[in-house]
Amino acid sequence: MVAQLPSGLYRVDIDGSVTITAHVGGGLERNFVRLLVGDRVVVELTARDRTRGRISRKA
């Protein structure tokens, strides 16, 4: 993760070339997993918009 944005959004850098905006998936919110800038995360991309995604878990 590169940056934490307002409203529960995060800026995530993929392979050093693509930057997307992602939100936290339901499982992480329920278990209150703290995400910090610099953490490695697994992101699921949406089919419609490749600049948006969902953080599914920490790597």
C-alpha cells in the first residue's frame, strides 16, 4: 500500500507500474485487521474498472 485515503480507501501500487484505488473487503473489516502504509496486500480487481479493487487479505 502506498497511501491511506479518506473514507476507508487505500492507494495500492501493483508491480511498481500501476496504481489503483482499493477498499477493504468484508472479512478484514469484521476482524478489525489494521492496515498500515507499506503493508503487502492481496487485491481483487473489478471487471468493469481496472483502477478500482478490493483488498481481500494481507500477504
